[in-house]
Amino acid sequence: MARTSVLPTRVLLICAAIGVATGLIGGIAGWVTPILLASPLLFLYGLVLGSHVLPGIIAQEVLRRPFVALITHLIAALVSSAFNPAWALRFIGTALLFGAIQEGVAALTRYRAWGAWRFFISAALIGVVVAVAVFFAAHLGTMPLWAQITYLAISVLGPIAWTAIGLAVGTALSRAGVARR
């Protein structure tokens, strides 16, 4: 009797393809980050960091299965690490955090609700986590009030904007037949 795999090879290959493509974007974000953090435009960092939601969003939109966000995030983190090996642990940590949040929100709906609202809930949660963590890590409290407010708004809205992009890409991939059963 043949046993059905929870994650068949086809699913893993799609996760890998999405992970490599979004890992390239993460690698570019990794190059931009040190420049941005050293500039007066530090408050835009949330927009750059928000790009790291793409692997899980695209994978979940295309495949609509458990664990695909986490697997795709980890593959993307490994690809991004090739661009900036010194940041490998940051890429992997971000992948685990963002993937866990995206999987957690999907698990709360028992992987049955795939409306855009669910993706945007995970994006908003990620945005809040990013905003709070980076606010304290980068000592943004020393910046002028307008920069702090702008930073917080961009940090929450960045992942939401990238989620909209990810949903559009995922929908286009699905229409192209990437996930045909």
C-alpha cells in the first residue's frame, strides 16, 4: 500500500523555486540594510525588512498547505545568506519568525481559510513585531518624534504592502498552472 506524503516532492520543488526567487530579493534587502541603517533614512528600514514576508505569502497562496511558508522561508534565508554570509543567522532567524507567524495564523483557521484577510492579519502581526523589535534595537527613541511615528507606520505598513505584492504573484502563479493538482 502506497503511503501519501504530507509534503510530496512536487510541493517541495515549488517551495524551493519560490524560496530561491524570494531569497534573491532578500539578498538585495540584505545589501541595502547596512546602508539604510547608517543613513538618516533609518526610519525606512521597516519597508526593506517587510520584503521578507514574500516567501511564505507566495507559497501559501499557491499551495495552500501546512508548513509551506516555513519551508519556503528557510530556503529563501539560505539563498539570501549567500549574498551576505555575515547575516546568515539574521536571515534564518527572520525566516523562522515570519514563517512561524504565517503558519500560526493559517493553523488558527485549520488551513481552511485562504482569503486575503488572513494573509493581511499575519502581515500586520509581523509589522508590529518588526516595529517594536527594531525600535528598541536601533534606539529609535533618540530620533525626532516625526521620524519615530513615520518609522512605526512604515514598519507596520511595509509587510502589508509586500503581502499585497506576494498575493498578486501567488495568484498569477496559480493561474499559470504552477500548483495544478
